[in-house]
Amino acid sequence: MRTATKIWMPLAAAAVIGATVYGANSVSAASDGTDRQSTLIQRLADKLGVDKAKVQAVFDEEHAARDADRQKTYEDRLTKAVTDGQLTADQKPKS
């Protein structure tokens, strides 16, 4: 049990740090985001001594969760606009 904790706790901490850095760097993602993210993932994997695929999976999960949150917020705003009479149901974009 202690060995698993020794592996997963630093990985979880790195994921939080990585997600923060990933979010902060998303502004410059248009030019070199993929390279920077790949480099960060590789550096985290090397530093923690874990497989790069595991670190990549954490980044992918975080990205998917953020996308889902953005989509839900968008859908909620559209539904509210229909409820408030600012849009008709026919005008509301279909997702």
C-alpha cells in the first residue's frame, strides 16, 4: 500500500501542477502548444519515473473535463436565453 501511495501521490501532485501550467500556457497554444505540452509531459514522466502515457492520460482527462464544463456552461446559457425569451427554441443552436 505504501509503495502505491509513493507512486500516485507525486503523480497526482504533478497532474495538478501540470494542469495549472497547461491552463496558463493555453494562451500561447496556437503557435507551439503541442510541442510545449509534449515536452512538459515528458519532463514530468522523467522526473517522476513513470510512463509518459500515464502522465498524458492525466492531461487528456483534464482537457476532456474542461471541455465538458465549457459545453455545459454554453448549453445552460442557451437554455436560459430561451427561458428568458431572448431566443426561441428554434433559434437555439443544436449541439
